[in-house]
Amino acid sequence: MSETDVELLRLTTAGSVDDGKSTLIGRLLVDTKGAFEDQIDAARAYNEQRGGNGIDLALLTDGLRAEREQGITIDVAYRYFATPHRRFIIADTPGHEQYTRNMVTGASTAEVALILVDARNGMVSQSRRHVCIAHLLGITDFVIAINKMDLVDYSESRFGEIRGEFEDFFDRLGVRHARAHRAWYVPLSARRGDMVVERGGAMPWYAGPTMLELLETIEPETDESVAGFRFPVQMVSRPQTEEWPDFRGYMGRVSSGTVAVGDPVRALPSGMTTRVERIVTFDGDLDAVGPGRSVTLALSDDIDISRGDMLVSVEDEPLATRSFAATVCWMSERPLEIGEKYLIKHTSKTTRAVVASIEHRIDVNTLEADSGDAGLAKNDIGRVQVRTLDALHCDAYRTNRDTGAFILIDSQTHDTMACGMIDVRRDGLAMNI
């Protein structure tokens, strides 16, 4: 079976410090033969140099020297492995509150959130923080991995207590009423391998799937209100070769919807309508293409289209607006300043923007919103009003992650200041989170 025949699942891991995220991923890599022998040997040698015995599974994902010295995850580590049933991309994100922005980055492309908790501690403030952030980022499928069950004598009652804590928090968060929500709970010991890939014999009271069985069979929920065809143009292709003397194509990635040869499309912001003449790829032309594919579209009419423009369905266009509400995670050491001029990058378009006001700041531990008078500092999450110089053609983030997301950039240093999720209705009014 070729790799392209196997479905891909993107997931992010999150949890408090020392809950065992890196160890769990290391166990998955080793037990599914997803780690090379030289990687395993290097991790074993490094651990023994530090006085340990055998392999420290966390060393397979914690690659930075500071991570290995402190025994914590700092940066986002992406790991890839596959089974006969599915391919996986796992974002191992930091658990410490100081690295909230890293967790947001790793979760922004995930379909499933894998939340780890230490069975001895249960749900802590960071657990609530990570569930809330994953919810804000549009993730509706949660796998709650209750780790280190060997340290609580594999107690079934302790497993039930922690499950109840999470169910209560999901109710408070309101996700059951806002959107489809599903949660699975798996007791395991990543260090010993119980219920990760193999079941082991320590928890006969648990009849559910192992972690790997669950990840292989889970089908992420899809939003029925997903936007129509969206194709942000990244580059204009003019090869001007003997084989392609007059070819003009528009290169980019289909962010949502589908398009076929002969379909009418509208170019934004010009509003001109044309038809798709060819769908060109490296492996040859296609008759139709869907989300996630990077292609070159050739159109039947010569239209002035450049990077930053967008090709869309004529029946379902995005909203064109210069003002919108958004939830932002502030990433910079320098706090947000109302009225300061930033650059905003939305899909392939870059223009100028200002944050006109802060509606409120979200305390992701208590789920309460304050006035936002204190502003937004590094790792803060808040709801703001953004105004842009040029109109953006956008959808709500919950409808389309690509056309509903943006980043704010310092116009002088070009540092990334914040990432944001647009929150608008079709009439341009703000929706409630």
C-alpha cells in the first residue's frame, strides 16, 4: 500500500509539565517501529551518559539541549510515523504556561487534541488552559490520556474521578452546546507501555481501545458549514519556454471546497468572473481538485491577478471587510498597543492594520473575561477589534481555518506579534465566542 492511500491524522499533545507527553510519543514511535535504530541508540547512550539506565523515551522528541537538561519541552517538535491503517503528524507542544504561544502554534493545524494528565494530580490549571485553547482553535475532538496509572496502583476509581473532572469542565466551557464535541478517555502508563500500543495486563477493568487503536480509528468531526471554494494566489506562473510559450497560471493551495475544469470562479478583489481551463500539477493535469492540494490553475480569460488575490466560488463568496472581531494570542515580549500600526498577513495577502480596541481578556484557567484594561501581554489571549487598510476576504475561523486566521507583524522589526482567529458573521457583525 502506498503512503498516499493511507489517511493522514494531525494531532497535538498538551498537558502540564512532567505529565509525560514526550515519553508517550517516544513510546508510540518505538512500539510502532516509527523510530530509527540509530535514534534509539543515541537516546540510550545520552541517557546512560547522564547516569540513567536504558533508553529515556522522552529523548526521542526533546531535541534541544535545554530541553534535555531540564527534562521539559520548550519548542514544538513535530514527529511523523505510520501504521498500516493511518499516517500521523504529532505536534509535541510545551506544557509550561510560559510557552503558551508555542502550544497555540502546534495546535493551529491539528484535528485532534491529545491532553495528558498525571493520574496523581488529575486536572490542573494547565489542563484547563490547554483544553480551552484547543477549543478556541476550533478543535472539537479530544483524547484525554490519563498517564502514570502505575503510580496510583492502576486504580479504576481514580480514573473515574479524573474523567468526571474533565466532563464537568467541558460543560462549563459550553462546547457541548456550541459545537459537536467528543472526548475519549484512556488510562495508560507511557513509561511501562500499558494501553499505549499493547494492552498489558494491569488494567483488566478497562474495556476500551488502546491509545493507538483509538488514534487509528477516530474520524475527526467536519463542520457542515465549511466555506466553499477558496484559493489564495501565492504566485503567478509564466514559464515562457518553448513547451509553454503563452502559459499563465496561478499557483496556490486549495484551502476549502473543490473546483473542476470548466467551473466558474470569481477573482477577488476585482470581482471578475472566469472559468477554470486547466488544473496543472507536477504529475500532470487533473479534472478536479479538493482541499489541501497545491496546484496551478489556468483560467479561460486574461485577468489581472497577483499574489494576495483569491479565487473563489461564485455561489459562496467570503466576506469582504476592513473591520472585524478576532480572538488573538499575543506572542511578543512587547505588549499590545492600541492604535499602533502593524502589518497583517492573511492567507497570501499583507496589508496594514491597527488594533482599535480590546473587548476583553480571557482567563483560560477560570474561563472568565475581564475588561482588558490591562492590555495584552505575552501569552495572553483576548478578544479585539481589528481594522485594516485594505479589505480582507475572510471567513470565520470556525468555518475555514485558512481564510479565518491571520498574524500581526511588527512593521519595523518584522517580528510576529500575535496570531488571530477571525470571528465574523455574514453580515459582518461579531459573533460571541
